[in-house]
Amino acid sequence: MHRTLQTCKFLIDCHLGGNGADYGGGAWGGTLNQCLLSNNYCNIYGGGAWEGTLNNCLLVSNGGGRGGGAGVCVLNNCTVS
């Protein structure tokens, strides 16, 4: 299984969808602004995102072992569904 965006530090207005990993199916770390994270999956924690800061983001239909939307993240004005 691969990890997505583990080394990317900053994203603006992006769509991260249909990805998977053990941790952070959509994104691992970094800062995401006005992004859509959808249909991502993790085996362990953080289906949409793991260990990052998300600002004004929409997290939809992400899933996983624990923390389907986000795990160990700071969510500022985000919607998780």
C-alpha cells in the first residue's frame, strides 16, 4: 500500500480522492486550505487526513479503522460527513 502526500507541506484548492494507506489515506501531514478529501481509506487511522492542519476543507465519505474523516489533525472551519 502506498502513502499519498506524505512529504507535501502545503496544498490550496485541491481534490484528494480515492486514495488509501495505513495512515492518512488522502494526506499525511502538511497544511491543506480549501481542499476536498473524498472516498479515501486508511487501514489504521485517518481515512481522509492524518497529522495535518486543515482549513476550510470538506471531508466526505472517507473511512478506515479509526478516524475515518481525520486523525490527529487540527480542523479549522471544516465539514466532515
